[in-house]
Amino acid sequence: MDYNIRMTDLANFLRRHALFSSLDDATRDLLAGMAQFRTLQKGETLALQGEMWPYLFLVAEGELDATKISSEGRSLLVTTFRAGEVFWGPAFFQDGGPLLATLEAHEAARVFLWSREKIEPLFHQNGRMGWELCRLMIQRMQRASAIVEELAFLPVSGRLARLLLEHFDIAGEPVLERSLTLDEMASRVGTTREMVCRALYRFADRDLIHVTRTEFVLTNREGLSRLVEGS
């Protein structure tokens, strides 16, 4: 499905989205009219960790990163929301619930927002809509559980190997442009840039990858996969 949504297309898109498909046409038109629209440039923040942010959002185009910052200033990329995905701040359901991660555009993005004040009556009136939101919550819990399990049981080398393999798969070839900085890679695997740098050169020493200033070249997929499996 093409998730690039323009304001004039929003009502039609809501008709095809699982969360909103149970609504009648008049209610969907009303919902579309309530939406706020934001255009974000790469690196621009939608909302900050700790902020009381009572909104539900829909990514129309681009990607948003949810990044958690520790008291020591270290960051962990919790997840990335892509076009067509819906999420919300804790304050959307719980008064005074602080946002648990900063929402920032990973690339140029367009987002639709609904405040709790405006959309809450629709959830009360449409039980199916609330049910579909609960299904989304379960999916988010499963995603969070997988992240916690990986951080708890998979060493840095395994997490970094998984990240590299995922990007090689996306690229569809054994040569990968170094589009992520060491800091960004560290944020995605929950460690420091120094640990990422050491792990990359250990991979190179073991002839799992070849590292240049501009590229990673995959030389031993099986070896990287074994690191992911913890063997």
C-alpha cells in the first residue's frame, strides 16, 4: 500500500487503515478534519523525552526515530516508525504521563496528529476502533520485549552483527555504504561509539567484513550470522 498521504487523501486513507476502517464515512471525514499536520526536516524533533504529550500520530511519509536518552547522555534507538504506522504519547491515555523517548525525524517526514481532547470521544463511541488500538498496543509490547531480550542476552558483537546483516539485506548486495555514523550505530545497538569501533575492527580482523572509509563489504555472512545466534 502506498502510504504517502496528502491532506486531501487523508479520509480515503483512513478508510483502508485497520485502526480507522470501522468508522463510517461521516466520522472519518470528521476525524480527518480534526488532524493537525506537521512537516519535519531530517533531525527535527516532534516531541521530547519527558514532555507531557497527549497526542496520537500517523506517519504519512518518511520515518520517525524514538530515541531514549539516559541520565549520562547515552542514547538508545528504541524503534523507528515508518509511513502508515500509528503511535501515541503516554499522556494520550494517562494524565501527566511523560513521553518515554524523543521523537525525531530520521529523514524528511510528514505527520498527522490528533490530540486526546479531540479524539477521545470517538474512541468511546466506537468500540471496534478501541479494540484495534489494543491490538496495536500488543504489537508494540512484543516489539519492546524483543528489544529488551536482545539487550539482556545478546552481546554487543551480536547486536552489531544483526544491524549490519539487516542493512546488507535492505541494500540487496554485499557492499554497504557507510550512511550511519558510529554514534548512530551505537544508538541502534545500545552501546558506545568506542565499542562499535572496536567490534567493527574485530569483525574485519576475523575477515567477516572489509571496512573502508566509505563502505562495509560483507565477506562472511555465515560468520556474522553465528554472532547473532550467540555461537
